[in-house]
Amino acid sequence: MITILIQYYDSLDPILDAKRRKEVIDAYNAWVIYEPSIIDGDVRVARPHHVRLINNRCGTGIKPNDLWQVPITYAQHQVEYKYRKIFEEKLPELHERFINETKLHHLRVWIAMQRNAERSQKFDPRESGI
């Protein structure tokens, strides 16, 4: 599961764009702690939980980066293994809401550029007979 937020983050050069990468992570961290639980909407969120899935570059002793956080309550955190399917389904929605609610201009510009590139690839004048 790769969301557009993760694609954007991964497209940034770790050295050249370190400041921008940190800005995205910091903004997401500040935003996600005030979100209600993605499981039941409870506002008593203990702290964000890092989702560990097969494809998010983590393993034993390696925590995924902070873009893989979801808000859940303390009680839900104690039995988080029950909710992995929900995390997988709702993380893209959470990221989409983050993008829509934040003012990260460079992220919005990148998304627009990606969508324009997709549109231009779909239309090939040579194939249309023009």
C-alpha cells in the first residue's frame, strides 16, 4: 500500500531535500496527534501507532517512518494486531485527509504535476490519427 503522500516523500532526495522531507514528517506528526481514532472515532487518542506492514521498509527493531502512523487509543494499541486490516484500508484515507487539510504547497504542486503527467501520457496524438 503506497499512498500519494508516501510517493511524494520517497521522490524527495534524502540529502538535497532533507529540509522538505523533515517538514512533511513534522507537519504529519503535528496533524495526526489531533485526529480521532481511525478504528472507532474515539477522540481519546493515546498517541499515534506506527503501522508495520510487509511493504513499508520495517522489520524487527526497525520502526517505519512517521508517515506510517495512525491515531488509535491506548486500549486499541494493546490489541493492535486485531486491526491490521483496518490500518491497511484507512491509511490512504488518512493521508488524503492530511493532504486536503494542510497547507504544504510543495506537496500540492507535486501532486498536480503527477496528475498532469499521467494525463499527458494517456493522450498520444500519434495514436489518435491527428
